[in-house]
Amino acid sequence: MRTVDLIYRKREGEELAPEEITYLVEGYTRGEIPDYQMSAFLMAVCWQGMTEREVSVLTECMLASGERVDLSSVPGIKVDKHSTGGVGDKTSLIAAPLAASAGAVVPMISGRALGHTGGTLDKLEAIPGMRTNLSIAEFGEQLQKLNLAFIGQTAEVAPADGRLYSLRDATATVESIPLIASSIMSKKLAVGLDAIVLDVKVGAGAFMKRQIDARRLAQMMAGIGRRMDKRVQALITDMNQPLGFAVGNALEIMEVSQTLQNAGPVDLTRLSLELAARMIHLGKITETLEEAREVAQSKLLDGSGYRKFKDVIAAQGGNPQVLDRFELLPNATGMREIYSPRAGYVSVIDAALIGQASVMIGAGRDTKDDSIDPAVGVILEVKVGQKVDAGGVLCRLYYTREDGVEEAAEHVEDAFRISAQPPEERELILEVVG
Ligand code: URA
């Protein structure tokens, strides 16, 4: 079998046989197939897509590239949550502690920043000392003790996804339904889950721009889960404007802290509560979804979710005081305000442009080996629908290095549209699949 022939056949839109996909994934994971050939193959998949059979085989190969974590010694139903990628999307860090404090067991395996979207692992690592590379034994022990642990792909867990994920990020091959579906499902299934709640983002700041594509992605992931006997539920949610006000790793940890203390933005709080409720319900902590919503709300109001997050940070080597004393988090050294050119209503805040601006000042990666600057990002001062005065502050850009700031500021300015009339209200949760 020759890699170049498989790239050619996929480029021409042919379906590859299971052994051919296995050859590609195994060869790449072992380092025998070089990045440039895998990049070409990924680009061919972006253009030509994959059949259901190909996606299932790809997911299984990625899953088989590492160990399957056996959590059978941890009592309870294991339920996780994953987003397909958004801007300012820190719901995992709110929903998971809420669900865990209600009794759900949450083995959370997360990704890094991808394209213009943020990654849960990078956000967690903005907390000084926080380790996300727990061994499998440590992961299991922490779940027994706290019901919640955060890890990423390692050499042990879904290593193929780890390598493909960073390659896709640097080769403009992120926006593909089969590649996103297999990436998410392979790492989720590797940690022995029983159920998954998916947040499938749609809109300017999402990889899926149209609801019909988001629905296909949700259905594809639900199908992969079903074939492996897992319960999967997907919410399709709006990602036209950033979620909450904060975009950038340490800035988002600050907003998570405020939200877990019931002082967060309305949209972020609402979506996090709904995701937590669905995790609690799928985790069979309550009989009905309605009861689960009440439980999630009570865990927010009585501070249990907040305390749970602190305990988990401490258990993973981080300093939990960062949630009360933001000066202990990495802080930016420079700040630029962006002003409204006229009075009116904010009708658009393009989440993709805000995400790209954050990457330009260091919150994300341009190439797979780039490091992240945890301190930088954007804080919105307004949300869509709000009234602004001419010269009013629309947002603040936080940076530590001057290079990239000019271009980032232009992107941020372009992201805002100010109209004479208030825009139509948009639903945050658009659809439920599964
Ligand atoms: N999240 C993932 O884990 N993988 C993707 O491909 C996109 C979002």
C-alpha cells in the first residue's frame, strides 16, 4: 500500500477501505507517514468528506492508537461534555464542576486551542501549577475522590488525535465534519465514558457556519456513540458572538470563577446550567431533565460547583486561590481600548474576528509548536443588542508584546457592527439532537 495512492483516491472522492484508513492512522501515529503526506490527506478529506463507514473506522483507529482507560473500578455512570469549538466558550469549566458536585462522575478529556477557537486545556494551564498530564492511575484516583478530573490526549490516551489535532490546526484542515466528529469521539470514548453531552456550535465563530452542517455533525457523533453503546445528546448552540465577555486563557478563568459564584454573564450562565443539567440527567442522578435543571441551579447558588472546581485545581497541583485573587493569574502588561465609531445598537460582534485577533496577540497557535501566552485576550464591554454612545468602549485588548497588536485591533474593530435599529433577538440554544 502506498500513502500517495490513498491520498490520490481520497482526493478523487473514492471511499477508502477499512484497512487503508488503518494503514494511514497507524503509520502516522508511529511516525512512518510524514506530516506533509498526512496534511495532504486531511485536505482531501476536507474537500471530499467521508462515508459513515470511513468515519467509524477512522474513529476506531484513533481510539485504538492508545490505551483505553478502564474506569470500571470507579462507581457511577461516567458522563462528559465536549464542545465542537467556540470563542469565549468556557462552559466545560463551569458545567463539569456543577455536574460533579451533584454526583455525576466526570472524566473530562479536553482539547487545546484550535484555529481561532480556544481550548479547555490551555485555559486550565493558565492556572499556575495546574497539571493536565495526569497518569491514568492518578486520573482514576482523582475521579474516585472528587468525581471530576481534567486531562488531555497524552502518549497513552488517543495519541493519534493529539498529533492530527495540531497538524489540522496548522494546515487549515479543521473545518471538516468527519475530522471533527472522529477527533471528539475518539478521545471521549478512550476514557471509558457511558454518556456524552455535546455542544455543537454554529455561526460566524464556529467551524460549522450553517445549522444544517451543525446538525449533520451532531448526528454523525450521535451515530458513532450509538454504534458503541454510548448515550449521546447534542445541543446546537449559537456562536455568532463570543460567549460571555472574556476571550483568552487567564481572562476566561476569571470569568469562570465569577460565573461559578453566580455573578457571570447571562448567556454563559444559561448555557452552562443547561449543559450541566443534561450531564446530571444522563448520569442518572435525577429521573427527569426538569429535576436535573433544579439540581444544577442549586449547585450554582449554594457554591458547590465553585468549591468543587477549587478542589480539583488543588488536586491537580494548581493554586486554587487564583479564583479569588486574579492577580495570581498571568496578567497582561498592555491594554488598548476599541471605541464605537457612532451611537446606535450593537448588531454584530463577529466571533471569528475576535478569535483571530486573540490568536494574533498570542492566545492561540499559528503553528503546532507555538507556545501560548496565557495572559492575553479580549474583554468585551458590550453584547449584541446593547445600546452604545459614539466613542463608547466596545472592548479592551490585553497584550504582553507590541507585535501583532495593530493588526489585532483592526480585526476587533471590524468585528463590531453598530446599527440604528436594535437587531432581532437570536436564540442561544437552537436545537437538541439525540
Ligand atoms: N474539538 C475537538 O476535540 N476536535 C475537533 O476537531 C474540534 C473541536
